[in-house]
Amino acid sequence: IIGGQPGNSPWTVSIRNRAGVHFCGGSLVKEQWVISTRQCFSSCDADLTGYEVQLGTLFKDPGPGDPDQQTIPIARIVCGPSESQLVMLKLVRPATLNRRVALICLPPERYIVPAGTICEIAGWGETRGTGDGSVLNVAWLPVMAHGECNAALRGRLKESELCTSPLRAGVGACEGDYGGPLACLTADCWVLEGVITPSRVCARTDQPALFIRVSLYVNWIHKVIKM
Amino acid sequence: HRSPLNDFQRLRATQLLSGPTELPSSPPEHGSAEQCAHRCSIRLACRAFHHDRQSQLCQLLPWTQHSPHVQLQKNIHYDLYQKKDYLRDCITANGTSYRGTRAMTEKGLRCQHWHATTPHDHSRFLPTSRNGLEENYCRNPDQDKRGPWCYTLNPNVRHQSCGIKKCEDAVCMTCNGEEYRGAVDHTESGTECQRWDLQHPHKHPYHPDKYPDKGLDDNYCRNPDSSERPWCYTTDPAREREYCRIRLCKKRPRPLNLTTSCFRGKGEGYRGKVNVTVSGIPCQRWDAQTPHQHHFVPEKYPCKDLQENYCRNPDGSEAPWCFTARPTVRIAFCFHIRRCPDELGTQECYHGHGEHYHGHVSKTRKGITCQPWAAQEPHMPQISPVTHPEAHLEENYCRNPDNDSHGPWCYTMDPHTPFDYCAIKPCSGSRVPSVLENADAVAFEHCGRRDERLQRKGR
């Protein structure tokens, strides 16, 4: 996260490869299910033996004695509808919810988060010197109206994408944050409205940032969990 | 420090079933895999053993998978360990320990049975329980430098070498040997390798279960971390790891799946020219050692195309990556390179959400065959012709019985994929009201809460 600060986001998980290296983020939407982005995974039938999610700690690479840390192997990956760029990861066992680990709510299907809503991105990704890269960083971005964003992107905005306004200070997600949450406080609850996806450049000050619009895929998420 | 298991080749979740006429196997005894290996090693008649990991029982066996009237069978309770010498079809040293089933000479002559005295009479090499002479298999009872041999059935040729290759020559390696799956189990200095599934004498991170795609079998030389060549941990406590000597294939393999404008899978075949990380830091040149020292020297990785400072994936990481020109950031992934599409071309299209689609496409967008709607395997369906009689759920054609907004789908024949969407696209001009047209149609009534955020507690 560029232009952020150390913070807490109990649904944000770190996805780690077989060597135990963090490479992407995710969001805990059910005790045994994490949402992330397709870009982080080699294929829809990738063998994720040895891959794990880490949660319950603010540290990217916590020491051995971290009391609340949970590390759970990933059982399998399910790819979302073609345009979605979403994936769901089933964990080998449910995460234990506590004061460090919580689920994030899902919005109603096709809900549109109002422009101007202040939402939060979180991750252990690149900070480009603007923060402490060893801990979880968070930053806040205002949602941008779809029409305004579409104009700024010269008509290339898709219905499945959601925008946040660029900030002069250069605030945004970056490499290592992909798959993590854009969480918005709605009706007294933190709701997963967007998923961070790679952009050509991080934290641009002159262009909106794009996220996957989760509300278009809530029925699919429930369908996968139910199946 | 060598484990008795070093003499065995392991097959997980496998049982060896023998025919009724075979010699009886011994009754199960208690013991760890290493204890069983020791018991089997000291018994000439023992050629393999079953080990039940759960109950820690082992059963010694007088046959292997190559024995007559014996067959392998899946069994999650057992791991099968067979003596390597009976399985390998290459030799180490002069092959005196070779116990394979080759029964033909290097010039194609059939071998004479060791107990037979015609067409060639001999009394020196008759089978005993100790000398390993068996059937008409090639053997080396007199330590001949040319390796295993046999008497031949050709009256004019008394005996001939069988031409069984040395293990380091039997299977060659290409590039850096990441795909090498041969049977060399000693290092360049001749030290025996440590098994990948053991943590002694050296603890290490390469558990075979964790890296199923690296072929970490027994104690054979492998290259799981993209070193220059295959290597192994050694049974010498004083020397952790060492390269192995394996012949390089003359022909370099034709690279597959090369892409330039996008990357596929993990991007090992990416040959594009992106050379800046997503956070704007230029990549370091592969032929440079500053600001970051590394072992990915282009000349040592000829198949990886480590040109200039382009994003590449020489070690099977998650995606193309590079060393960065910034001293404080050693490595960065190049996830901003677009992924190549990996879905099937679509033959038909559907209107709306495809709830009225009655076509005959029966494959998912990944090419997996659909499960018939009336079937109960491999997935027990929650939607079937019984529950949805009006939805035209015929055979295994893609349908949309639950009005899924993402189009026709089906249960799949892949046990790991309960359902997936199909290789059908929306018809052009087929208008579905955009979610943005009546944005406030969907209200947000209730939600959970997050304790900490509400109590405004200090950190």
C-alpha cells in the first residue's frame, strides 16, 4: 500500500507460496473461504499443495511466537465468471474467528456503493518507501461515480469494475496487495465492495484506481460455497 | 548417517497384490519405515515391504511389481517400498547389484536361463539363493567391467553383454535439469544422496508432499529450486548439498508456449519486454550483479532467455519477476503484465442470462465435459430434472435452471470442480439491464459489526 499507514484489517489475509513467501492478498468471507484475484494464480486448476494463507497477525513475516497467527493450507481454487477476474480459495480447515480474525460482509447482489463513500484498502504489498513494509498497511480512498470514472477512462470502464478517485498525495495499492479488499463501512459494517487488481502503475495521482465490483458476483460466491 | 530407506523406491498409497500361487509374505510386524527397511535389507529373500503409516506396521514381501502374477493396486493405507536394484533399469558402478528383468543382449539375442545348461553348458554360474541369478535375466556375477551379461540362446554366441546403461547416462537432462526424472542418486564426488522425504542428516524445506510437481522421489538427484543443475542433500553430515553429474542431452528441447504480450500459467514462457515493476522501479539487468547479487547468470540459464532487464520467470515462481534497480527492494513480481486468455473459443451464444438457452454445448469454458443432469456422480446435484422439470435439463447440455446472472452452466465430470460456466458467450446486441441503470434499487438493510472498530480502543 502506497501512502498508507500501519493498521488493522482482520479479514485481510496474506497468501503465501510453497517457500512461505507472501505474494498476494485476500479477504476472508467465510470461515473456510477466501476471495482473491485470478491474476495471482497460474490457472483455474492450479495444484495449490504447499500454498497457505496467513491471518491473525499484523506482521508480514511474524516471529515464531506470534500468539494470534493462524496459517492454513489452501485446499483448492475456484475461478469466477469469465469477466470477473475473481477466484475463491477453499481452506483445508476453517479459520478461528477472534479479535484478530473476522469475516467481512458481502454486499447484496448488484448493490452499488454510493459515490463519495470512503473505503479502505489493506495489504502487505509494496510501500515504495511511504510506510513500514513489514506490517499491514491500510489507506482510505473515496468511491468515484461510475459515469465520471468512465469519462476519465475514455469509455473503457466495464460494469464489473468499480473506481476510486485519485488522491494528490499518491495513495493506492501496489504489488503484493493484489487480491486484497476494498472495504467500505456501510450500515455499521465493513463490506467487501471491491477486490484489488493489478494496474499498470501504482497509486497514480491523475487516474482513478480500478477494483473488481464484488456485488456483481455475490450470488456466484454463495453458489460456490453452497455447492 | 545413511538411512536403510536409501536402498528402496517408494510408491505412496500403493499395495502389491500377489496371485494365489506365490510365496507367502511374512506376518505384519511393528516398526517405522526405516526399521522395516533395515529388516528387509538384511534378508536376501525380502525384495519389498508394505508400511502402514497409521498403525506403524510393516509386512516384508518376497516379490516386486516386476514379479510374475503380481500387480500394483491403489490403497491409501499402505506405502510400498521396493528394493531399487530390482526396479531400476540402469546400473551403478559395474552393475553387480543389478536385479532388473532385462533378458536380452545388446545385440538382441535372447538370454539362456541361468539354470539351463543348453545350448551353453556351464557350471560356474548356477542360481543360488545368494547370487541373485534368476530366470534368464541379465546379471554380473563375476564383476565384469562391461556390466550385466548372460549366456545366449544362440549356439554360436556363448555369452554377451546386455548393454545396460549407467544411470548417469541412461536419462539425460535438458536446460538446467528441472525436468530431470532419472535415477542418479549420488553426487559428483560419489557421495550418496539423502532422501527428500527424510530430514536427517540435513533438515530442509523441500518436502515431496509440498512440491508435488518437482518429482522429489526417494533420494534421486533433482533441481527443485532452479539451481544450475540437479543436486541433492548428501548423507554426509559435513556437506549439506552437492551437484550431481548427469549427461546433458545433445538436442535442446523446442520451447513451448512462448508468449510476448501476455503470460500464461506462471509465465515461464514469457518472452516479452516489460522491464519496469508496477511500482515504477526499473528492473536490474540479469547480467549485472548490482545492486543485487544473484545466481541467475544468463549463460548458465540458456533456456530462460534472461535478456537485458526484462521480467522473466527462471525459477517457477508465481509470475514473471525481476531484481529491481533499487537496493532496498530485491525482487518484484511483474503481475501488471496481462494474463493470456485461457478459455475455450465459444461456438454458440445466449440471450439475456441464457435461461432459455436450449443448445447442445456440453463443455465448460475450460474444456471439461459436463456431467449429465440426471447423474449423481461425480457430484450429487442440488438441481436436476426432478427438481426443475421445466428447465429442459437434457443429457449434459449447458443450461441455466437457477437464472444465474453469468449464463448457462453445468455440473462437471471433474471431481474437483462441482460446477462451472460454459463455453457460450452472450449474443451481441443481447441487452441485459446494467447494474448501474437503477443503482439505488438495491438497499442495504443489515450487516454484522466489527467489535474493535466500535469500541475505539487504543492499540
